[in-house]
Amino acid sequence: MVMIRVSADSTCDLSPELLERFNIAITPLSITVGDQVYRDGVDIRPEDIFRFVDEGKTCVTGAVNVYEYQKHFQELTANGDQVIHICLGSGFSSCYNHAFLAAQDFSNVEVVDSRNLSTGSGHLVYEAALMAADGRSPAEIKEKLDVMRSKIDASFIIDQLDYLAKGGRCSSITAQGAKILRLKPCIEVRDGSMIVGRKYRGVFEKALKLYVMDRLHDAATLDQSRMFITAAGCDPAVVDMVRSIIETNADFEEIIVTEAGCTISNHCGPNTLGVLFRRQ
């Protein structure tokens, strides 16, 4: 019997439980530390990233290459199965372009540009898994995901900009200024790119409360089927606080807590948290 296999990059940040539940295959991005190359979520974890940075080492993320995608798709289609693969947004990485090129060698592989990151793309992976279980073809799934991706509301609040500065995504002067002023910026995904939204001021927990309430604005537009809380290096009590605020002020059918993987962790650092959901 032909199966529809759902596949995604490691940056979708879904929990091991969800990956196992839906039999989702993962292509890990690479993390290079000195001369050593690690595979995201396989032989390196976010806590390792934070430790390496504390030791003064530089961690560099790398896209999955064409050959790795070809090998991955070959393994998934070996028994005649069909594949729908959801990529990290093309505005953030060359993963999509590489996967698209690799898929040209397969008549039964569809590749989706999530135009998102972390559980912003994780929402699409989750929906793909539900549709695959319902017997939808990869082409049908891709068509629906291409429409759905524009409805994802994805953002993160960052405690400190040191990691963004190390990665060249902001200047060291900006990072130092934000630290002095105790600014906690909200990074939003808009039209497949990252922008800086509101800048909160004060301690991280206070900023988080304001951030969550801001994201839940215009309640009539919320698709309350599912909410992801995705965090990197956060105290569990802080995550519980965020969940409590959401449960008090919205009525999501499902609230899923996941850990941000190495890519988000490497660019944003510890004490990063996002609430990611869909709008109508």
C-alpha cells in the first residue's frame, strides 16, 4: 500500500513525541563548531550551543545540501511511497532551493516553502500530517499549505541581542544599547522575512506578559485550533506563566509546548520565547 510520508527540516521544532506520533521524517541542518560538524537535534542540542558560546566558540548553522535531500527522498520513496516535504522559509536559508532541486529527480516528491521558521513552519508540518492521514495526495497537501502559510502568526521575544550580534544580524552597538535600556525586541515573521516589531522594556517576565497579550489582540481573527509555545533556554516556570496567560485570555483547543532547536537557539540565545498560531 502506497503511503504519504511527511518530511520536514529540523527547524520545524516539533517535539519528538509529535514526530513519532505522525511518523514525520526529519532532515537535520548542520551546526559547525570549529572543525567539528554536528547534526541539529541528532548529536547537538540547544544547551550545547549555549555552552559552546559561553566558552567563546562560534557556532555556524548550515543548510541541508542537494545530495543530502536526494538521499533522504530516495530512502522515503524506496517502497513507492509519496513524499511531501516542508522546508524552512526560503528567505532564511537555501534549504528550500536545495530541496526543490533534489526533488526534480523524483516524480512522487512535493516540496513546500513554508516561508516561515520554527513552529511557524511546524504548523504546516502538523497540518500536512493530518491531511496525509486523511489520504490527501502530496499535490493536494501542497496546494492547501501554500494558502495556509500566509495565515501563520509567528514571532519571538528575545531577552538579549548578544547572539544576534554574534551572527551579524544586528550590530554590537545596537545589542549593547538594548542591554543598557533593558529592551526586549519582538521579532516577527512577515511575508517570509524577519522584522523587528514592538520593543518591550524591563525584566523578561514582564515583557513576556505584554508580548503575549499583544499577540492575542483582535480575538475574532484567531484560529483557536492550535497554539505553539516554543522556547529556547527558558525556565519552565516562565513557560508555565505564558501558558496560563493564554489559557485565561483565549480558548485554543490545543496548546503545545516545544523546545526551539539549534537554529533558533544559535541565532537568538537563551531566554527566547514565541507564541505561534494561525489567524482566520
